[in-house]
Amino acid sequence: MATVLIVDQDPSVRGVLTKALARFGHDALTASNAPEALQALSSSHVDLVICDWNTSGQIDGLELLRLLREEDRDVPVIILTEFGTIEHAVSAMRAFHPEAEVAVARAAKSRTTQFMLSTGADTAVEAARDARGAPVWQQLYATDDWNVTTALVRRAERAGCTAIFLTVDSPGARNNETLRRAVRVDNRDCNACHVNGNHSMWTGAKRPAFADIDTARVTGLSPPALTTEYLDRLRGIVKGKLVIKGVVTGEDATLAVEHGADGVVVSNHGGRNEETLRASIDCLPEVVAAARRRVPVFLDGGVRRGTDIFKALAMGAAGVGIGRPQAWGLAAFGQSGVEAVLDILNGELTNIMRQAGTASVAHITPRSIVESKR
């Protein structure tokens, strides 16, 4: 049996994890800060360290990893994200249900799931936070006006957002053939979400994120040049975690980490932007390898079953995001529909973990899966 060091400032978290490990016959040591963690590592044999990614105080998972590297300590570290499954940012969710993102945030609260709000949401970040009952993550379309970028970040941080997820896979126009075909034959009234047929987030009836912000100079959702210099500039104004969303190569993952990113999301924007038919999960191994456990790697896109979550975790993902499934649940039954989707995914994940003999998420490793022949 293993000896596990739990590092977290919250004593209730340490207690819950200690009891969970004991159920499987593992011993637990606990620490609330970096000095205590390093002291425990020096005085006791430790097989595994579990540390929170998002602690706002003296120690978090990323800082502990740096300290361990500096002292040349070879011990595996599991960095806990806020939750393993994330309700990922989807724009304009009033198209699916009148309560829009508020219903999704309530479902996230009832199922202890992290919620990420889109810049194009129909709900203000403050309302989403209140519905979730905890800080949410803010997806960021930075736009091509730095003043607007700054204003969006500041608003999110005032609302208590603990992480900003910069989308980098939308640098220009995309090929919306299917949408254009559907628009010609769909005669329904879309004014509930797109007043006067306006699909823009920042002109006319602005989305809540852009309310009271001067967007007169905005011409696009993304800067014309998403360079490492731009990332450095954004890193300079984001006080909390900065995560880069839309990474599909190891080279870009390396650049993101080297320029201050606290995490990356492997994503092809639902297959709508980077349209090479390379699935997000096919991109995951090289991104995980490039990150070298320095930051957590998330995955979104194509997650439809609990077995998909299992595969992503086995391949090194710290968590997964779900986009379309939550929208389907919302459209069908509102909050209870989203809750049903999360219950299905969690139930299926539990089932495959039992089938695979993995007693906990920590036991899901690359050896838990095999690559099928194509």
C-alpha cells in the first residue's frame, strides 16, 4: 500500500482525502503549505503527492512542482483541478432554454462540477457566479482591441473568476457551410438570442460581458497576431490562473508554458475551426508530453461517454470539458436535463473504472488503455 502526501490549505479537504485513501488501505500524510510539504517529504517515505491546482494562498500544485524540481526530488505529483469534469463554455445558451447559462450553473452546483462561462454568454458573469454558488472560470475571446481585452479580464476578476481561459484557435473566419445552408431554410424567429438577426457579441444588443465597455474599435473576436509577445502582455494583467485553450500541438504547448500559462486545453473548437478532422484526443499525447507535468492539460471536444473521460484521463488529461452534451440536456429539460447528462457521464465513468480495476482516478494510467489498430 502507498503513502500519500495531501497538500491543501483546507482541513476539510485533507480530511475527506485521508478517509478516502484509508478505505483502500493507503496511509496519508497531510500538509497545509510548502514548508510543511517539504518537511514531510524529507522525514518520511512518500509514494505520491496530491496537491490543489487552484489554492490562492501560499502553495498550489504548480508551485510545489517547481520546488520539487529545484530540490531534485523524484516523486509523482497529482495536481487536483477544481473538478474533473468541466461544463465548458458555450455561447448564447438562451437559444436552448430561457434560463440559459443560469440553469447550467445551477446544475453544476448540484453536481459539484466546475462551470466555465463564455464571453458570448447570454448571462452576466456575476449572475453565473451566484447561480453556481462559487467562482466560475471565464473563457476569453480577447478581441482585437486591447482596452476591451483588459476590461473583460478585470470584470471577470472582480466577479471572483479564478481562471481566465484564452481561446487561441479562432484567429479568423471559418467555413460555416452548414450554418449558411440551414439559415436559408430555417424561418424561425431568432430574435430571442440574436436581436434583429445580429450574431455579433459586441455590437447592437451586446452580450452581457461587453455591457458598458466601449467596443467601437472591435472588428474581431481575436487579435490579428496571437504571438508569444501577446501572451506575455496578457500574462502581465491576469492576476489568477491563465490557461490557453485551443492547443493541438506539442510545440504550442511548450510555448504556452514557457510564457507563463498555468494550463492548456487541447481543443479543436468542436471541429469547427481547426477542420483537419484530427480529433482532440488524437492531439492529447503530444501536448501532455510537451507539458512535462509542469501544468495541467485539459481536453475538450468529442466527450460523449464516461469511457471518453476515462481514456482522456489515462492519456494524461487533468480533466475534460463537455460542450454539446450540456446544451442538449439544457434544450430538453433545462437544469434537470444538464444534471441528467452529468449523472450519465459520471455513472459511465464509475462503471468503466470498475471494469478496468481502477479504484480511484489516481489509478487510471496509460496502462489502462491500448491503442486500437486502424
